[in-house]
Amino acid sequence: MSRSATDKHKIANQIAAFMNNHGSEETGKLLCRVLLSIAEASNASEIQFSDSTGEVHVRAFRTDDKKLH
């Protein structure tokens, strides 16, 4: 398995464990902050991710907030 695949597997397991411990709402909030941080790091107010299972569209309403992470 490649390093990237191994890292993805580790992150997925950590997210699953977080969701088991804290529930889907808290997990969603955490992932939302992470995706907003990615948009901020890319200097974008909108980003979109998709794969064969679905699509996620992220739109930041305030990009000047440095408390995203």
C-alpha cells in the first residue's frame, strides 16, 4: 500500500473512531471546519470535491476568520 493510501486509511479510521465516540453531528462540525480551512488555505471562498459516491460543495461566508483551525 502506498504512503498516501496508508495515511488515508489512518485518517478514515480516526474519523470513524471520533464519530463512534462523539456522534455524527460533532463529526460533521469538525469536518466542516477542516474543509473550510482547506478553502482558506487555497484562498478560495468555494471549493468542491467529488468522487463516485457523491459530491461536497463548501462555501465560506467569512474568509477573514483566522479561527477556523
